[in-house]
Amino acid sequence: MFFADLQRVCADKGVQILRGMVRKIQVPEEISKPIRDAEIAKQELLRNQQEKLRADGAAEKMEAETKISQRKQQIDAETAKKVAETQAQQRLAVAEVNLQTAKKEAEATLTLGKAEGDVIFFKKEGEAKGVRVMTEAFGGGESLARYEFAKGVAANTSFVWLPANEGTFWGATMDDLQKWLVKHQRTPQAELKPQQVGAK
């Protein structure tokens, strides 16, 4: 429109315009101000959008980092829990093995103690039965006591018959023989050498 008007005005004056270039245009303030304000608003909007995008990116990054941190903490907690559970199960297994071992040892001790007790019991019972049989065989406890006493004395005593006169042991009479027994402890220091000996 500007170029066409310029050609028309110049043609009336005998000047032909082939090309026209505008170097400076003075736009009235009432027209330029709204354009500038719109452009400023547009730039401000773009800037705000860029700021919003940066803020959204930072928020997303922070959210992602928070999620990663939370996940890491969750994994660490789960790992610690599993480790604690594993250790607890191991301790429980060891305790159960120790308990079973203690039970077996206790059972073995009881069995051994019972066996030893049974041996002592049966031995004493056999001794008691033997004493009862001996007592019955001797006709009472007093006779058995005399026998046991005599057996104990005989273990360390020798009875020796000595003739009191000349002649043989078989040809002598009871009055000619010394009838009393000579008691002799069997020790290396004391040795008895009778002429004729007959053990009773």
C-alpha cells in the first residue's frame, strides 16, 4: 500500500518509482504502545513458560531423587531385615542343635547313671540273697556270724599239734599230747618248725 501510493504521487510529478525502501517509520504512540506491550507480554509469557519448564524439571528431578533415596532406604531396610532374620534363624538353629545335644547328653547321663545304679543294686541284691541263703544254710544268723568270725581268724592263724613225750604222734595217747594250739601269725619274722604237724 505504501509503495503504490508512492508510485502514484511520484507519477503525477513525472517520476517513476521502481523500488522503495523504508528506512524509518514513525509510528504514533497510541499504536506502538499496545504493540510493544503485547510483545513484552508475549516475551514475559515465554520467559514464564521457560521458568515453569525449568521449575518443573527441577521438581521432577527432585522427585526422582527423592524416590531413588526412598527406594534405596527401603532396599537397605529390607536387606537389614533379611540379614537380621537370617541371623535369628541361624541362632535358632544353633540353639535347637545345642538343645538336642544337651538332651542326648542328659539321656546318656541318665542311662549311664541308671546302669551304674542297676549294677550296684543287683550286686547288693545278690550279696543280700547270698547272705540270706547262707543264714538259712547255717540255721540262723548267730551260726553264720560264728562261721564268718572263725573264717576271719583262720586266715591269719595256724593250729599245730605237738607231742609231749617220746614216741610217734600216732602211738601217743591224748593225755601224752599237748592238746593246746599254738597261735602263730604268718609273718616272715616268725617261723614255726614242729617235729610233727597235723592241720585241723
